[in-house]
Amino acid sequence: MGQAWRRFRTNRLALAGLALVALLALTAALAPWLAPYDPARQSLVEKRALPGGKYLLGADEFGRDILSRVIYGSRVALLVGGLSVTIALAFGLLLGVAAGFNGGWLDALLMRGVEILLAFPYLLLAIAIVAALGPGALNTTLAVGIWGVPAVTRIVRGSVLALRETEYVGAARALGAPAPAVLRRHILPNVLPGLIVYATLFMANAILLEAALSFLGLGVQPPTASWGLMVSTGRDVLLVAPHVATVPGVAIMLAVLAFNLVGDGLRDALDPRLGGGGSSALTSP
């Protein structure tokens, strides 16, 4: 891990992404103290106020401070993204290990189901799940998490299949080591580095997908501050007040860029071909 961290530090773009992620997390944690106004406070007299003066980044069509709503929107983005990543990794790891380690009919059954889900366009699959469950932050989290399960399952299965054929795993099984011990000592430690990389990259996709669902009106509902919802409400006044949609759009772009930079840096740092502490589990999604 020390060697991987030293290699990560030499990647300036990855460090920049890590700084942006840290800033985003700090902003979300300190939102009540950083936001200059209540994000739900309306003032129709000041609707679509230009940036500067009383409102640093301007006001939206209801006279709400855009800066405050962007700050509180970071909480929604990180919460939905973080929980959905947890759901995808937990179920994907379980299914991928079960399919790859056991093989046989269980592997065939699970992978045919995964292939069916992967055949759907990702946004269409998420929309279908939200339409079935209903809009809202919780259902959006479940939809994004379920959408990520098939990809994680396939990645974990491929890694487990490769690790199952290694000499040290074969030796452990020949010596009579039980399956749980083989998984705990030899399989999972080599799969986890790849999952860490994928989790970082998936976090960027989760934030983007949450914004897309909110933009379509299927995600977080008003008056909760959500970046995608802010872009959606600002599109109607794009010509007369472009800042209403542009500011949250820039926030989405920076958040997605930050997690992608960190993910790319982690992939380079943990790549076993570079001598890092990983394994063939580092399969890119």
C-alpha cells in the first residue's frame, strides 16, 4: 500500500481530483454553516437575480440562493452516490463470488440474469426501476444501486475465475483448506483492490445518473436541493438567466470529473503490471 500511495502521489491529476473530492465532502458536511441562506427561502421580488451583490451566484426562478442550493445539493449527490455504490458492491460481490467460485449451474444461471440486465441501456433500466418503485431520494438510491449490480458481478466473477486457477489457491485447496478460508485468505484480498477502483469510478456515474433522474422528475423531489433538479428547473429560463442552470451543471461536471480522476489514479497506482499491491482483479469496467 505504501508503494501504491507513492505512485498515486506522483499523479498530479489524481491529486487534484482527490482535493476536489475532499472539498466536496467537506462542503456537504458543513453545509448548514457554509450556506449563506436557507436553500428553501423564496423571494419572488429577487427571482432570477444575477450573480454578484446579495447572491454570489445569483438566484433561481423562485428567488432562492443558488449558492446555498448547490451546497446542500452536494449532500444529496454524495448520499445517493455513496449508498448506491454500497448496494452495488455488496450484492455484486456476493453474486460474483458465488458464480465464479462455485461455477456449474449456479454460474450459468446468475450470469444469464446479469447478461439480460446488461442488455438494457443503463438509463432506461434506472428509469424502469424508479417508475416501478416511485420517485424520491430513497428509491433513486435503490435504482442506481441495482443498476450497478450486474457490472460489479461480472467484474468480480472474472477476477475470481482467474484467481481460482492460480497455483497458491490450488495448493491451499489440495492441502484441505475449506472454501471459506480460501475465499477469506486468497480470493477476497486480491479482489478488493479492483473493487476500490471500480467504486470510485462508479461513484461518478452514480452522481451523474442521480442528476439525470432528478432532471427527468423521477429522482429527488422539490423542495429538496438537487443539482439535476436545479438544471431541470433552470432550462426554461436558459436564455434570460443562464446562470440558473449553468451553476449546478458546473457542480455536476466538477464532481464527476473529480471521482474519475481519483479512479484513474487508483487504477494506475494499484495496477499489478506496475508492481503495485494488486492482482488480476483490477479489471476495468
